[in-house]
Amino acid sequence: MKKKLWILLVLFAILGVIGYNYVYQDHRNISTESASYTVTASELINQFQENATVSQEKYLNKTIQITGTVTAKSDNALTLDNAAFCSLSNATKFALNSTVTIKGRCIGYDDLLEEIKLDQCTLIN
Amino acid sequence: MKNILLPLALVFISLSFAQDKYLTKTGTVTFEASVPAFEEVKAKNESTTAILNTENGEFAALVLVKGFRFKNALMEEHFNENYAESDDFPKATFKGTISNFSFEKINNKPTSATFNGSLTFHGKTKAIENSTLNISMSDDNEIQLSGDFMADVSDFDIEIPSVVSKKLSKEVAVTYQFTLLKR
């Protein structure tokens, strides 16, 4: 009888741990995920301007690696080829007009400014 | 001669237009639908694009729904998959016109103004009437635009399953904060 009680207790504990880990699971870590797509910033904007719906389906919420020239920058963000606005996870120093590769999550196409937006970006090189 | 004047005039027109716009690409929009005693239901979007036309007081903000971040990763997943359905409706827009707008009157003291506009979310648009916002201009020519309003979940065709309905407010408090720079 006592043994059964113990088994039951352990079972509950295990279920509790699994349940807790499910409800309070960690956020995605974009910087350690491998990129689903590798493109240049200008190629990416071309795809969005040609067919926004198809590109959205392809890239939305995906980790992508993009290369381009830094055309604008601030402490926490940079723009590549006037086409991709990347919000950085950590403030990183970039030189204007340098060519860089960054990895981030595509959150969509901004049709007010005709730019693609990415967040949680990190510098690859 | 005419051939030169037209493009020149166009350049000047586009220049003068560009000068009347203030914008941000990193505006903040948060919403909260928490119910006391239950886990906080709150998300923040820090990659909102907002543009203010200082000529006529029109503003428009584009919120990419995938950019809403929750503390709880599972809640974020459920929000995107079941409620906002952000794969199908990746964009939310918030726009309006500030009543009696005068660029000259904006100074470093926050003043309140009313606006009429609309909020589009989950493919549904709801009018926002006579809502107030605060507007001010810092010494380094940054326009601060902020405010809040309430939105009913039912207006946006979002179904809340009965299991979680007690943990989720039917009224959502939306706040926004834009630091706009001259373009």
C-alpha cells in the first residue's frame, strides 16, 4: 500500500515538472537557431515587392540570415541596403557603409516605409 | 526650358513633403488584458512604425503583430496561433487625425489633444472616436506622441475559449508611445 502511494507521488511530481516546463517554457533563442534562409537584403526586398503574400508565408517568424550594406544605424538597430530594418538584441557597433551579415527573426513587411522588419538580430560578421 | 522645370518642381514638391513628416521605426505599443489574481496577459511591441504629418495632424502606425513579445513564451505562441492568427493577419494598423492640429503650438510641455481614427486588427476595423493623446516636442526636435484607449475583444472577431475566458479581460487596454524624428 505504502509503495503504491510512493509511486503515485512520484508520478504526480513528474507530471508537475513536465507541466511546469510546458507552461513556462523558454522563449526561442534566435541567436542560437540556425537560419532557415540565407539571402541578401536587396534580394529579400525584391521578393517581398514582387509577391508580398508568398514571401510573407515563406519568411514570417523564420530565422533568416541576411547580408547587406549598413545604410542607417542607431544604438539598437540598423538598416541594410535601405531595405531591411533590423532591431538588435544587444547594442552592437557598426560602421556605416560596411557590409555585414546578421541573423534575426523576420516579423513582416512594413508597407508604410517599404522595408522588411526583423527583430532579435545578432551580428554574424 | 519647360522640360527642366517640371522635374525641378517635382523635386521641390517632394522635398517639401518630406519635411512635413515625423517618423519612428521603433515605436512602442503595448496591450494588456489581465484579470486580477490570474497571470498577467500583457505584450509589448517595440518595432512599430509611426508617421505623423505635421501639415495636417494625420498619423498612421503600422504594428507587425509577430513583434508582440510576452513574458511567457507559451502565451506568445497561443496569442499568435489562436487569437491574433498572425500568419494570416500579420499587420495591425492604428491611424487617425488630430483635431485642431497646429504644429506651431507643440512645445516641450505635453499638451493633450483629441483625435478620431481607427484600429485594424485581425482583419477587422473599429473606429476610435474622440480619444485623447499627449503631444510634445523636445528641445532636440523629437515629437513625443503617447496615449491609451480601450478596445473590445468582441469587435475584432476573436473568440476566447470558455476555459480561459475567466483569465482574460474582454476589454483590452492599449497604450502607445512614439518618439518621432524629422525625416
